[in-house]
Amino acid sequence: MKNINAITAIAFRDITKLFRDKTRILANFVFPVIFIGVLGGSLQANLQESLPYNFLTFVFTGVVAQTLFQSTASGIISLVEDRQNDFAQELFVSPIPRQSILIGKIFGETIVSFIQVSAVILFGVLIGVPLVFPSLMKLFPFFPIIAFMGGSFGVLVMSTLTNQKTASQIFPFLIFPQFFLAGVFNPIKILPAPILLASRVMPMTYAVDLLRSVYYAGSPERDFVVLFDTRTDLIMVLVLFVIFLTLGTYLFVKNEKDR
């Protein structure tokens, strides 16, 4: 019961932090405008005639997956900053397992990512992204799976960082290349061999492809936009989640004991 209360308190704190952070809330609306409206819209205007699928919908599904993954991962990275403030000092000396801290952070940031992705979906509807709403509804059960995977990736990255400055430098380097290598904005079915290899080792690739595989299931566009079948994507996401969380938790607990 004590661990459950701790997990709930940590998760609720992250949700509260979101509503107090006006900059982050503003970013929730700005980035969908940039990614879907500006980038997706401009590419749609230039590429649509040569593509057998709607490019704006393609970008929309990629941005939804990217938002879930990145939001949860970046929220976990904030533990590095928490270590350096008074709240975290009290948190880390409290008699609760370090694993409970991580679970609480993942749950809290997962809910935060749901709030952020709601803004993405709302914006997509408002600007008229051509969506098949029954297919869109099918995506919802997969949202927590992708968010948990992003959270576990964040745990692994955070477990090896020592201060906020390092985190601010390293995390963008790890996350931004995945936008393009995972095919958030661009097709990646045909790539040169070195880029193809890099694409396939990026965890976000399987998160993006999983959502697209579910969304485009049964449609003729599926063969043009989806890399793998849904089962393969789901297995890869779950396997990577277990690997990242297990290794990240081990390193985090070990490093905290050595502090």
C-alpha cells in the first residue's frame, strides 16, 4: 500500500507540473501546428500528386506516435533535474524503492502524454486532416503501450546521466534523428542500406509503424506506408520496453546506491 501511494503521488505531481508549466502547455499546441499544419501541409502540397495515399494523414499518424513516445521519455529525463532540487532530495531519501519512483514517473508522464496527444488529435480534426474515425478509435488501446515504451527509453537514458546540463545536450541528439529515421514525416520503406540499418535500430520506428499498421489495417494504402505486420511491431515494442526498463532500472538503482 505504501508503494502504491508513493507511485500515485509521484504520478499526480507530474500531472500537476504540466498544468503549472504554461510554456509546456503552449508547446503542446505549437508543435502540432508546425509538424502537421506547416511541415505536413507543405509536403502534402508538393508530393501528393505522386503518392498513392494522403500524405497529411501519414504525417498525422506519425506525429501521434512521436508525441506519445517523446513526451513520456522527456518526462522521465526530468528526474535528472529532480535530483538537484529539494523535492528530489527528500524523495530519494524516503523509504520507498527506487523502482516505485520510476513506475510513478512513467505512469504520470504517460497521462501527460495522453493530454498532449489529445491536442494533436484536436488540431488534426480542426485543420481537416482526412481521418477515418473508426480507424482512429482503434489506435487508443495502443497509446499506453507506446507511451510505456517511451518511458522505458527515458529510464535507460536517464540512468546514465549525471546532471541536467548533460541531459539537455544528449537527449535531443538521441530523439530528434528518430523523427526522420522512424518515418514520422517521411516514407522509409525504401532507403540506402546504411540509413535502412539505422532506421531499423531506432525504437521509435516500431512505435510509429505500430500505429500506422493499426490505422491502415484493411485499407489499400497499407502496403505503401506500413513496414511490418501489426504483430511484429507489437512484439518489438514490448521486447524493447522490457529491455529498456530492466536495464535502465538496474543502472538507476545501482547509481543511486553509489551516490
